[in-house]
Amino acid sequence: MLTLSGAKSAAASAARGRHLRFHWPLLALAALALSGCMPATNRVASADPADPAAKVAPVGYRSTVAPYTSLRPATPAPWRDRNDAVGPRPKQDR
């Protein structure tokens, strides 16, 4: 049984080889014929990037650290005043 399957696969590969040899020239001819059907390329960009006279958007400068303020420790304030400023308000008696 193994010899039969080996014989079949050898015959099949030989047939495939003849099959592929037949289609390569036909495939090359079809590719050559269809290459003439390609559309002409269009300019994608409006100006040539190598042209020194081409108009470009203006360049601006923004500092990346402009909003920075120093957060070094300040002189300490009395802790009771700070605590009262952020703590809950005392309830008033009615």
C-alpha cells in the first residue's frame, strides 16, 4: 500500500511540474499585457518638497516649561490657622 501511494505521489508531482511549466509563459504574457492597463500616477502632494521656494506653514515657538512655578517650601505658617481654614465649619446652635 505504501508503494502504491508513493507511486501516485510521484506521478502527481510530475504532472504538476508539467502543469506549472505550461502556465509560466502564459502568466508572464498576461502580466505584460495587463501592465499597460495601469493608470498614470497622479501627484499626491501639491508642492515639491525639494523646492526651496515652496510655501510652508509658519513655525512658532512654545516653551515646554513656561507654566512652571517653583514649589520650594515657603516659610511655615501657624498650623492652627491652616487647619481652621480647611476644616469643617462649626455648627451654629439654634
